Amino acid sequence: MLGVNLDGSATIDLASSQLQIIEDTELLRLGEKIELVLVSMGYKLTTEIFDTITYHFNELENREEPNKEPLDNLDTLFSQMPFPYFIDSLQKPDRKTGVMKQYTWFQVCVNERVKFFMKNFANTLTEMEDGILYGYPISAIRAFARLTDVTEKCPTSVERYYVGAGRPSVVFYEEEEAHYRQIWNKLRQISLCLIQHAEEGYRHRSNR
């Protein structure tokens, strides 16, 4: 049971100084910065941060393990933020090398209830529950779960690329695009800096 003392607010107020830290830090990739702001806005209930975590091979354990410095740096960063979070890991073989690896990430949440939920039930979530937690529209969640037809289109907009990762549905593709565009425009009002970097990078990527 969830205790009544666990905060259940649906959004997080980011101070201007905290938003500035997110925008300026080199500890986060652009997509992760956008994800964090989307969590603060309540469009996503949780996200994982791991792109700048590096690894080394531990010969005694015969596995790759995360380096301490990037973990400490990210921990310091998130201690300055209002997000509830915890460090999680999963040991499995690397897809490319086959070497056992202790994959590690920061699970960042919108409130304490989501943090509690992810800590205790993340390994038992269905695809439908995953989709809800990560903020995708119902039509996209059903498509991801292969309950309805999926289009194999690559992302055709910067909004879908950054907000709508996953498998788009065939029938509701345009409606999903409109949904992501609405979120993107609201994000623009909060961090024009992130939007401009994302749109510029997407244009360069599309022109290759």
C-alpha cells in the first residue's frame, strides 16, 4: 500500500536556476534534458538518465561496471533538483560484445509515489503500464504492445523524435503528431534554449 505521506503531485516547479542548470550541464545529453523538463511538466511520470555513464571492466567480477565519477557527478546534479530519484541497475550481457555488464541508470520521477512504484514494481510492469508511466498516448501504447497495427516509419518530425519515441500507430499517426506538437509548443514556452538546440540538430540530421 502507498502511504499517505508519499507526495502525489502531478507536476514539479523548476526554479529558474534549476532549469538553467539542466540547460547548461554537460552531464546530460539533449534528449535527457528534454525528458527531465517533460517530467517536471507532468507529461512523463518518470524517465531514465544514463547516457554519460561510462564503464570499466572488473576482472575479479568478470563484468563491466559503471565508473564512480560519472555516478557521483550525476548524483550531485540531481541533489540540486526537485525530482525524487534513485540509482538502479540490471546485470545482463552486452548485446554487441556478449560481456556481462551491470547497466546502471538514474530513475527520475515526478513524485514520491511514482518513485515508490518504480522501486517496487518496475520489473513486473506490462507494456501498457510502461507506456502510461513514460507518457505516450494510448494509441501509441496499443501499437507498441502490438495490439493494433504499427507503422515502421522513422520519426518524421522533431516533436516525435524527442517526445514520441516508440512505435507509432497506423490509424492514429496524425493524431499522435498533433499531440506531440502540442507538448512541444508548451515546452518551447519553458525552455526556448532546448527547443532551438533540438530543432537545429534535427535539421542537420535530416539533411544528411
